[in-house]
Amino acid sequence: MSKPSAVKRMCQICQEEKDEGIIVYHAFICSDCEQEIVKTEPEDEKYNYFVKKLKIINQTTQYS
């Protein structure tokens, strides 16, 4: 019996296709990025990078 193939999605943080992660609003965040975000301290230089990426996720798309 073969294992079903996992669906790969594009991570909104690292822009890589991964098969494990979470959905925040409408965006997929891979498990690797999720763990890195959780461990990043505000003093860390990567903190602002994550903040900018997460702001994009929170913005709603306006259709006209």
C-alpha cells in the first residue's frame, strides 16, 4: 500500500513549496518558517523581515 502524496503549497515567507505548515488567513506558512518566527526575538535582525512578510498576509485584496 503506497502512502498518498502530500499537497505542496507555496510558503508566503520563504517562497518555497512545502507540504507541511499552517494557514494564516488565506496564506500558507511552512513549518520551518513557523518555527523560526516563533523563536525570533524582537532584537534579532530577522524580526523586521518577518513583520513585513506577515503584514502582507494581513492585507486584504480589494476587487473592483
